[in-house]
Amino acid sequence: MSATWKTANRDMFAAFMCDDAALDVLRPVTADMGWQPEKCNKGGLRNAIQSLSIAASPAILMVDLSESGDPLSDINALAEVCEPGTVVIAVGQVNDVRLYRDLLASGIQDYLLKPLTPGQVRDALVQAQAIFASPKSADGATVKRHVSTAVVGTRGGVGASTIATSLAWLFSSDHRLPTALLDLDVHFGTGALTLDLEPGRGLTDAIDNPSRIDGLFIERAMIRANDNLAILSAEAPISAPLMTDGSAFVQLEEEFRHAFEMTMIDLPRNMLINFPHLLADVNVVVVVTELTLAGARDAIRLLSWLKTNAKHAETIVVANKVHSGIGEISRSDFEASIERKINYTVPYDVKAAANAAKLGQTFVAANRASKAGAAMRDLGTAIIASGSDGEVVDTKAKGKPAKAADKGGSKNGGAPGAKTSLLGKFDIKKMLSSGKAKAGNPA
């Protein structure tokens, strides 16, 4: 956006200082820069919040934190009344590196220590003014490539969050793609925990105030995991039920499309049920399951729901925690049940999972040499490829699109979700006889 647009309907500069000494330094500098000295007001941050709640905020705002008991909280309150794009310069008398970093992380442009000097003030204002004059690197005429992926587990504990965080880390680290990770398990999410981060209040603030969600809010609310990965999650009190119509989540996804190239959504099953519109603009849905009877039942239900309600999205089925020996259901029987092929299998590796937890890293970051990590990297490559041609590619099938299983593979046939017995979809006699034979074989 141009500087003219940003300043057309509001003042270029305003300041709120607590003491006359600061005002005496500030007013001559603003006059030299061609701004109105009378825009330098007496009163600190709280006065600024009160004034800007009823008037348009300036392009550049200087506020005094000297009388603020909780500067970070007050800065957040200021953000609620400031228009997007306002450049804020804070002034204070506390010389604390941690406070300085926290203020910068909250979105302010600079922090100046008292007593102020004319040169110090002039340099800060010139740098702030340069933000509006600098050309933007992004060309508004070009459409930014973006792939949105939702990861859904058929059951709790199948490892959907492990795969979601690993994929987000792969996109940001190995592929250098700006990536957003949205953990929608508002009460028990583990996205931030997996990355050894504090979740913050960004997601709960977004749910409480959907109208506040914009590019500036995203920049302030999201927690940075690395240069290309930002996460939005929460650990809401379990005594506080989720009270939302889901509009905040849709607005967040919209802002992610503008700010990132990849969006990874860790989507619990209950959120999918309550807010089906979350998948309206999702490109890829990864269904994570275990090879169990319950997993097969819920995979059938989820795949049937996706076929009806998210036809636009490509669906990838991932079997996670697959044991090398005999399991509850064989892969072939599972595929016959869900009437399609499993795209990727991730081997069960409890040592690798424990290693990742101890290191405070995602599974794939801590276990690059493991077979499970290799499977996740193949999955990530397929998702990225889907963004270029709109078709999910099975990387193990030499670039050929993954095809659904032959419909004749099901014992009873019929579409997923049809009212037939789940047990009828398996050759129970065959499973029982093979199990007895193995049980009767002496060790």
C-alpha cells in the first residue's frame, strides 16, 4: 500500500508524553519535519488509548510508558484502538533488555530511553517515516501460491498432531516456505508444546474478538518457531467452554493465505463436526489412522463425509504407528474396508518419539534418519507438489497420481457410509483362522 493511501484520512504524527521535558525536546523536532507541534499531547499511554478510541489513529504514534504499570498489557490495549499499519514508537525510563525485546515482539517499531535527545528522536521518526516511503517487494498484481492442508485423526492418539507439526516444520525448514501452523485443539493442543514454545493468547484473543483479526494481528499474535514457521495455538482453561460460531477460524485462514505460502491446520474431529466450513478453502486433507477396527470404522465415516462436504480437497490416507509384525487388521483388509489405497504408512518407532520429546523438537526434525521420518518427508513432498498442479502425487509411485482401491475389493461392496455391518467388510473367518494358526505355533 502506498504512503498516500495510509495517510490520506489521518494525521501523519501524534505523540502522548507524560512530562514537559520530553515535550520540549519533541515539539521542535516535529516542527522541523513539517508536522504540527500541537499534535504532541500531554499524557501517557492511557491517555493515548482514550483519545484514539474516539478518533482516527495517526500514521506514526509516539507514546510514553513511564506511568504504565504493565507496559505489555497496555500496548496490547493500544493495538485494539489503533488502525492497521500504524507505526508505534514507545518511550520509557526502564532500561531492560527483556522489556525491549518483548515490546518489539508485540509490534512496536522502536523503544527510546529517557531523557530524550533531539538527535535520538529525529532518527527514530525518520526511520518510521521511511516505512511508508519504501517500495513494497510484493507485487499486488501477482497471485501468491498457497497450499492449505488440514490433518485429521480418525481416533484420538493416532498421531495426527505429530504429523501436522512435522509437516509444518518440513515446509519451513527443508523447503524454506513461509508456513503457518494453526492448532485448533483450543484446550489440549500440543502444537506449541511439541516445538518447545509457550502458546500465548493469540488464538483465544482471535476467538473472543474476530473483528480484530487482520495482518497486524497475525504478526503480533503468532509465535515464531523459526524464520519461516509461525504457530497459533492455545491452552485455554478447561473450565472455559469454546463459545464461537467459527468465524474467527475462517478469518484466520483468510489472513494466512495473504501472509504465508503454506498453512497447516491441526484439526480435531470435533472441530470438523462443529465447523464444517473450515474446509471450504483447504486444498489437501490428510486423514491419519491406525490399522485397527475402530480406526477403519471412523476412516470410512470421515472419507464418506469428505467426499460429500469437501469434494474440492484432495484426500491422503496415512496409516501411522504401523507395527512390523502382526497388527489388529492387515493393510489389505483395511484397504478393502475403506475401499481405497493407503497412500503412506509410517512405521511405529517409540524410541524416535521419545527422542523427539526429550529434545523438544518435532518428530521429523529429531529423527531424520528414521524410516518414519522418511515417510513423513515423502508425504510433505506430495503435498507441496499438489500446490503446483492441483493433484496429489504419490512419491513412491514414481510421480503417478494415487488411485483409489478397486471397488470390488470390499466384500459387501456399496459406498462408504452405507448401512452395512462393518464386520461384514472383513473376511472374519480368514482373520480368525490365521490368528489361531499363529497362536498354536510354538515359540
